[in-house]
Amino acid sequence: MKQSTFKEEQKVTTASNLENMEKQAALDIFSQMLLIRRFEEEAERLYRKGLVRGFLHTYIGEEAIAVGAIPPLREDDYVISHYRDHGHALARGIDPKAAMAELCGKSTGCSGGKGGSMHLFDIEKHFMGGHAIVGGQLPLAIGIALGLKLKHLDSVVMCFFGDGAVSEGEFHEAMNIASLWKLPVVFMLENNLYGMGTDVNRSRAGGSSIYGAAEPYKIPAVQIDGMDVMAVRETVIEGVAKVREGQGPVFIESMAYRFHGHSMADPSNYRDNEEVQENRTRDPIDKFRDVCIETGKVDGNDIALIAEQIDILVQEAREFAEQSPEPTAEDLYTHIYAEPEGN
Amino acid sequence: MAEMLLRDAMAKALREALDEDDRSFLMGEDIGAYGGAYAVTKGFLEKYGEERVRDTPISESVFVGAGIGSAMIGMRPIVEVMTINFTLVAMDQIINHAAKLSYMSNGQLQVPLIIRTVTGGGAQLAATHSQSFENWYASVPGLRVVVPATPYDALGMFRSCRKDNNPIIFAEHALLYRVKGEVPEEYYEVPLGKARIAKPGTDVTLVAYSGMVRVAEEAAAKLEEDNISSEVIDLRCLSPLDLDTVIESVKKTNRVAIVEETWKTGGFSGTIASDIQEAAFDYLDGPIIRINGPDVPAPYARNIEQLMIPSSNWIVESVKYNFGL
């Protein structure tokens, strides 16, 4: 990866490059993306059956961002996300069973059935939550980064947010203070071109290309193809290294497309079917699989074996969720307040 | 026992936090180089340095959120929002985030964050700078709301706040900073959620908090001249609320007036009144009186501003009229 990637006002899209990658590493990436895809498809099925309720926002089509960005992080780094958080949670290693149980409102869920789809948490894994107020997680990321700085640790915070969040004041406040205080934050923009149903061109004066918004805050920024998992991975590795050195935040805009509606309640009337179909030809999982096979890195049998394993994992997650108990009436009243220190 | 201004009691409380706990730091607008809008943190920057006394941009949402985020990983931040009016800009972080994280994460997260802010009117700062929103925050599960009325309580309750692992709104009334009170040299704490009987009495209970405690005490002194004995209760905290002390008093006096600076509609006095009648209906010899500011934005002009803040005479007249005393 060239040092030039994060030069200001430079738009770079990296191509997939598997030359230096071990076979198993490539298979892991494929496997992680496929897990997210199959998990989300199963969640949609459970939603239709009424087992998942509330809002369900799936990550289908955007898997390359989470899988490119999160596995290169260290265990002592932090991840914080928005309401479309299943992919980030799974990529960070949250047990699919605990995630699916949470979607089903079960006490075995990763948030005890109190958070639901939009609020997955696993603090042991440093997954600091899905947060469902657009832009609201950005100030929290600033605080985690500030805490790390005050503790003199070299961990970083990766903060995911969407194109909708960049119209919020909190986005600009967070960018300003992160740069001013040189905080260890990776601003990870997932630009899927729609804030719910509003085309980003109709919501943002600067248009659909957003990474330039980092420039006034003197934050190195880059725009990449977020449907190219290797482009995401390589960019993140370089960006995280810069942040870890104490140079302050970086900003990565991953261009992406969500294949399904904003949530299960959304029939996507605001965009053409043609546009959706065209973007589906850029499917990040198919694309990565094809490159892997073309380069001889893996073969069809490897892929089939992984697909089989993932199906079993997701089926086990579903069964676990279905069979798990609901929260008790007592659970309604637990954890509203924390216990005093020392208890 | 030494006398101390409430401002100095707060400064002492903050110095203790910085001296005793390296997880604590201060963050807010003009707390460092300027010395604090109300001079509470004067000299702090020089003593503790800019890492731990952090001047922020005028970005309430992000610096309150930054307090929350740092608390999520074990820091114990003390954030100052210059006035409670400005906390509205950070309402999303306070209510949607700070108050919810413990519950939504099923106890995986704690947010030991103290948000110090300045509340109240009466200083001719007009409608946007004279409000009291403690009651709003008190209605949000997950938050604690601490409203000291004396230097003793300010220091003692702040010490308790530092041991609490929840997000706390610590509201200091602007007009109390220059109030003096006794503060012992030896260490003490005032627990959260324990009201104080500021003055014992037998005929009527006056419930108040923050800046209204002094006003209620003044009213009690005036009523005493007419041989009406008032018991003045300082709630100290709106959350957790010590209703027991109020109920016990009402059962003794059989009459109660609740005094609150903010608007009557939606005022916390309504909640307390409702709780009292549920718990002690048979003990009441008259209606529960709510003495709140009228539902108007605070004006600038002194004469009409004073008309919207409950006064001791207002309380005296209301008690005499409503209870036929």
C-alpha cells in the first residue's frame, strides 16, 4: 500500500490484491462475509415469521466493509457502530447465537433481550454498541478515544457511521475535536448513497462524494470501493497504523450499496429496480470469491465447504435463539442504574 | 466549623476528585484559561494542566458525549456545561445515550459521569439563560439528579456522586455560589437520595430544593412570626427521590406546599403532589399547594422577572390563604 493513499484531496480506489495472502486468510475473509450474508437472510426470514420484531436493518451488500475493516484491528482496539450493526458485531467476533437471540428478544441475547437489533453490545470484545440515533455514536467514539489517550494506551477506536450522519451537527463537532486533540479515531463512513429513503444528493450540498468533508478539519481522508474487501482491508491497515502512531484521526469513505430496503418496512420505492440490479452485479462476496478462484488461491470445493459450515452456524444460531427463554418480569427492572463502586 | 462559599465548596470537591482519582478529569467550556464562567475552577489549569482540565470547543453535544465515551472505558469524567440551558444542545447524548447504556447493554456498560451545570433564574439573563430543567432530567430513568442548596451538601453530595457509577446531573444554582455555610474540616459524605429537614415544624410542610430552599426558610421565619410552625424539607436530590421523609412530615403536619422555581406545568411539584396524595391522602387537612413559577418565559426587566420567581411573601400568603391559617 502506497503512503499516498491518505493524501488530502486524492481519490484512490485500490484493486483486490491477493498475492501476499495465505490461502487460509483468504478463506477467513470469504467465510466472515458469507456468515454476515446468511445471518442477515435468516434474520429476514425470522422477521417475516414474526420472531424478530421492531426495526430490522440488514447489512446485505455492505459485508466487505465490516470484514475488511474489523478483523485487522487488535483485541484492545474498540469498535462502535450505528443501528445497522449486525455485520460489525459478527466481524468483531460476537457469537452468532447471542446476536440472533438478541434479535429475537431473548435473555441469552448479547444485550439480554433489552437492546434488540439496533443495540448489540459485547464489551468483552470491545464492541461498544450499535447506537440508533443517527450520528449519536460519534461523540461516544471521541470519548473512548480520549479515554485511551488519557490512559496512555495505543489502542484505536473504529467508528462506523453512514452518509446520513454527516448532515448531523454531532458529526462536525466530532471531526473538529478529534483533529484538535489528535484523538485515535478511525472515522469509518459507510456511504450507501441513501439516508433511509433520501438520496444523498438530495440531502448534502457537497454531493454524494463525502470524504472531502474531512479536509476543513485537517483529517487525512480517502475514498475507496467499499464493495472490494481487499481495498477496505488494505486501506484500514494503513489508516490504523497512522492513527496508532499518534498522528490523530483518519477518515475512510467506503462507497457501498445496500441491496435490501432501509429496514424490513421499506419497499425501496425511492430507487429504481434497475439501479438495485446494477449494483447487485457488484456483489462483494461474489466478487471476492471470483478473484480468489481466478488467482488459484482457492477452488470451488473450498467455497462449497465454507458455505456448508456457515449454513450450519446460522442454523444453530436460529435454533439457539428460538429455544432460548425470554427475559423475566424481574429483568424489566435490572440495570437501570449501575451498582455503586466496590459492590 | 469553617464557613465557606458554595463556590469554594465546589472547588474543594473538584480538587479532591483530581487529587485522589487519576481516572477523573474536568472538561467543559472556559473552565481552564478563563477559570470557569462562575469561577469555580479558577487556578485549576495552572495546577493540574491541560490534560486534566480540558477547555473544549463550544460543542456541548460532543464534549458531553466524550464524557460518556470515556466513562464507558473506565474513566470518571466530570463535565461542566456552562448553564443548564446549554444542556439542551447535548440532550441527545444525555438522554439517548448516557441514561440508556447500562440498561440497553444489560449491565455490561456503566457511565460514571458527573455533569456539573448551573441552573436557575433571577439574574436578569432573560428567557434563554434563566431556566431550570432539573425536573425534566429527573423524569428520565437512568439519570441521577442532584440539587444542593448549601455548601455543606454541595461538597458532601459531590463526594457521594464520585462513588456512584451512574450519569449524574449535578445542578448548582447560580445565585447560591455566593452563599456561605458551615463546612467541617473533617471528611464527611452526604448520601444521595436522603432529604434533609432544614427546619423542623408542626403546622405545615414546605418542600423545596436548590435555590428555593432559602426562600422556603425565609417564608418559614415569617410564618413563625404569626405562630405558624413550618417544617422545611430540602429534597437534595430529585433522583433518587426521598419521598419517605416528605410523607412522614406530611403525616405530622397534615398540610403541605411544594415550592419550585420552574414552570408549574410539568413541574416536579406535580409528581411530588401526586405521590403525597397516593401515600397520605387521609392525613391531608387541605389541598396540596404547588407554588411554581408561572408558565411564562423569563423576561429581562427586573420588576417583572421577580414576579415569576416564587418569593417568601408569595409562600406565606399562599399558605395562609389555602389553609385558613
